[in-house]
Amino acid sequence: MFDSLRNAVLEWNRSTDDRQKLQHSYIVVAIVSLLAAGLVSLVDSETGQDLLLIPLAAAIFFITNAVLWSLVESGLVARLTNRRKR
């Protein structure tokens, strides 16, 4: 089981670029912290609600990064590839 998990992580590392890894890490942080906030809220609801700021921030970073990266790729990268073709 450990070897198959290790192989899956190594394959993920080889097959994704840095931007995708960053986006995946934002999603993982959001999901894990959302689950942690839910568990904490079972004991103390006020603290659990305070912890919900972490997945909210991760979601905002995820969306901001996705929008900015798509703008950069559509604007800057497209211009650079057109210049190389000439």
C-alpha cells in the first residue's frame, strides 16, 4: 500500500508542472482545513467558525491564481509564440 501511494505521488510529480502543483496544494489545504474546522466545531463552534478562514483564504488564492495565470498565458505567452514564429 505504501509503495503504491509512493509511486502515485512520484508519477504525479513527474506529470504535472509547477503551476498545477501549486493549484493542487491550494485545493488540498482547503479540503483538509475545512475538515479540521468541521471536527473542531463539534467541540467548540466558535473556534471552528474561526478556522473556516483558512479554507476560505485557500479558495481565494486558488481562484486568483487560476485567473491570473490564464491571463498571463493568453496574453504574454501567445505574443511570445507569435514572435518566435516570425
